[in-house]
Amino acid sequence: MNRYLQNSSSYFTTGSTFLFLPGNHSLNISLNLAAVSNISFRGSGNGYTTVITCTDGIILENITGFNIQALTFMIYLIQQEEKPVIACVSCHDVMITDTLFQGGRQDSFGRVINSADSDFTIINCTFEGNTDSYGGAIFAPVLNLMGNLFNRNTATGDGGAIHGTMSNISLYGNNFTRNRANSGST
């Protein structure tokens, strides 16, 4: 069964948790909710049984406290190739845990995560087989990365797995394997 969550400000209130049961789900949202905080998207079980496909990705603006946990994003199904899975503008305390991002391709900045001014904590996630011009998986200035796997990500420019300019990036216990770029494979 395929389930769909659409844009509606009435769904998203402070402290909302959206639980996705095992199966396939479609997710296409654009949120600009300056007065709303602490929104969570959670999969039940492990991240490999709850699969999310996006037509336009997740666009977040002016949100404090956004969490993604235990989901799988099969990125090759995204219809708009020039959009990342998660785009953030002026977001704070974005946390992603136990999630798989696999197979995204675009020609821009950060196929999975793209942000010029938001901060992320990413724990125990897998970024595999993503391709972009700069940052095959991630393009962001503030990152705390712990226990993640970056495997076979590619950038045609800089940063096979991660690209950060003027960045504050903390790395602890991550595994980078077979990432490629013209400059800086990690």
C-alpha cells in the first residue's frame, strides 16, 4: 500500500510526530513554519522496512527542531532531478538518525542534504551511491556526524561524500569508503 502525506499547515504543530508504518510512502512537503518547532518523522521498526519516495523532496524553512528517524529514502524515484531530498533554509537543530539515503543523482549542491545556513546532527545513517556536482551526499556548513557510513558517493566537482565551505564539521566514528570527486573524496 502506498501512503501520501501532503502539505497542510494543520498537520504540522509544535511537537508533532508522524509515524510511518512499514511499507512504501510518498512524501512531498514544503514547510515554512517559523512558529512551529520539534517536528518528527519516524519509521517503525528499522529503517529498511519503511521506504519513502519524494516527488519534490522535503523543503524546510525557519524550523527549529526537525527530526528524521528510522526511514529509507530511495532517491532514484525523485521526479525533479535538480532538487535535493532535504533542503533547509534557516533551520536549527535538525537531527537525522538510523536512516538510509540511497541512489540520488543531480547536478547542483548536495544530493541528499543541501543547506547554506542550517545545522545538522546526523547519527548512524548510511549515504550510499549518491551523485552531485558538489557534495555527492551532503552540502552544509554546520555538521555533527557520528557513526555514519558514506559509501560510493560521487561529486563531479568537490567533496565526494561531503562538501562544506567555511564549515564547522565534527566527525566521530564515521566510515568513508569508495567516495570519489575531482577534489576531496570525503
